Amino acid sequence: MRIGYVHSRAFPSVEANVVQVVQMCRAFASLGHEVTLFIPKREEFATRDAALARARELFGDSLGFKVVFVRRWKLFGRLEVLGSVKGTLSALRKYPQDLIYSRNPWSVGFLPRAGVPFVWEAHEERVHDRSKFLDHLLRSLIVKMSKKPELRKIVTISHALADVWEGYGVARAKLFAAHDGVDLDVFGNPPDRSATRKALGLDLERRLIVYTGSLKSDRGIEMILESARCLPEADFCIVGGTEEELAHWKAEAARLALSNLRFAGRVAHRDVPMWLGAADVLLMMWTWRVPTIRVCSPMKLFEYMAARRVIVGPDFPTVLEVLEHERDALLFEADNQDAMNAALRKGLEVCDDLRLPDHAYQKVAGDYTWTARCRQIIESLEMQEK
């Protein structure tokens, strides 16, 4: 089957949503489908070849799918998503598909014009976070389109989010919940801890707690700094962040005189397994301030499960859809600093015991790979047609 993935963010990028799209395209291709990604090119790349060369640097030598760059114009100086509609439809006419897949809510309004069935993937309760009017407009459009045969399925990234969209008016038969996943070829064979630490310039003897991900103000980075202050017996490493975010948090770490905290900065997605492999404990970190936390399915969770290290993280509802406390991970009450510190201490105590990491790995290998996710989605579409 020819599957076209339509996305509106510029490519290539290490933004989480772009990484997720790349993994989905690869997974569909691994199942034998002919996959094409229709996406705008980042402006800093003058040519298609330059952009694809950078993509291979970020995601590995072979993307595994075709990329068609679509033209994008700014409307009223900013509406770049809508500005890509004409270019996307033109590209879809030039490269016909059997099924179109997208996670862009604006696409629901124009993809029926492509003349083939499509699937929309929901990631949030609010589809427009800056405008209540546009959120209501888009949500109403999606619910209306869900009643039409062209929109075959709405895939949600958690069961909690499926419940939300059913509450909005989408029929349960049109909904399919599928958490995010992981590529075991990339994350499932963690490198040797000692060798990795040598390569990264990390202490070989001290216990190491690693966090990878965003450094936005709602992620609870201040709690990581406080844990570093309270647990001087361990080293902490934070991987990720923009230059502005890094400058802010480095200044905070200096103010607290933290000598056991290192900022690695943003790294290519393919290099993340090295940092995970260097760890004794992997720390997940979000707060209730994250707008999507009630319904999200963080890719980090599944990458951590594949890394065969002890996982410590907050017990948000969608995390509990996947992990079980003291069987797969050590979970603490969200936004509770004392509970977080206690969980990290417990993680350091048991990090040489493989029972928690083994349970987490077995679960992710069986149910939460990108290939398994895409297979489940295709099977749900086939069942719907019977």
C-alpha cells in the first residue's frame, strides 16, 4: 500500500513531533508499505540534497522512506500551516497515495480533497492552544469529519485521550488508542556503561542519573536541580534544551553551587542511546503544568524502557497506562519533591538489580515498538472494512 504522511513542521528537525513522524514513516515502511513523507523544507537549507543530508545526520544513514518537500507560503505573515495546503495537495496529485496519514489538525479540513482515505492522529485535548475560537472551530470540524467515510480512523496516543474525543462526539468505533513507541534497533541495545562514560567524559565510579528531553519551564527542571542538591552522592546529567534554556538553567545551577550536575545540551536523536546507556538511573520529568500531561504519551518513556536501566518518574495517569510501580519502574507522586528524592534514592539502591529494567524491556519489546504500533493501526483499519 502507498502511504503518504502529511506533516506541517519544517524538516529536518529534532523537535519531538518531527522525530515521531520519522519513526512512524520508518515503521510503516518496515511493514512493506511504500511510504512518502510530504513536508515543508527548513528554510536554512538551500537545496533538497542539503536538507536530506542533514536528516541522515540526525536520524541515521538511511531514512527508509521517500521525502517530498512541499512549498509553503506565509499567510498574513504567520499562518504557515495553512500556507502549505496548496503545495501539499499539488504534491499529492503528483504522487498519488492509497492512504494518507497526518497528525496536523488543520489537515482534516483539506485532505478529503486528495480523494483517498485518511487517518488523523490526535495528540492533544486542545487542537489550538492559543485561540479558544480556533480550538472550537477545529474541534467541531474534526468531529464533523469523523462521521464521513473519508476519515477512516482517529488514532489517539492514549486511552485517556480516546475518552476525551469520544466525549467531544467522535464515535468509539472511529477511535483507536495507540501509545507512542520506540525503535529497538536504535534504543534496544544500550552500549556498555563504562565504555560510554569514557567516550562522553563522565566519571566511571560515581552513580549517574540521566534526564533527556525538553528544558521548558513546565518540565520541572528546577526539581531536578533540587534533587541534585539533596543527593550529592550521585551525579546528574541533563540532555536537551535550546541555547536560551541552557543559559537559564546553567545560571540556576551555578547559583546553587551544584558541582554534581552536567548539561550536555541538545544531541541528535541517534546519539540519545549513548546517554541512556551511560546512566544508572533514568529520570522522567514532567509537572502538572504541562498542558498535555493528562493525555500525552511521551516517546521518552518508551526509549527509557528499551534502555534496560532503572526508570524513575512521576505517576501521571497515562504513564500508569503503561508502567506499573515497582514492577517496571519506580514512580512517585507528581510535583512532590520529597517523593521524587526518595524514589531517586531507591533507584540508586537497586540500580544493579535487573528485575525492573527486564520487566520494562519485555513490555516495550512486545507491545510498544513503532512497528507494533503501525501494525495495530493497519489492522484496525482492516477490521473496520470487514
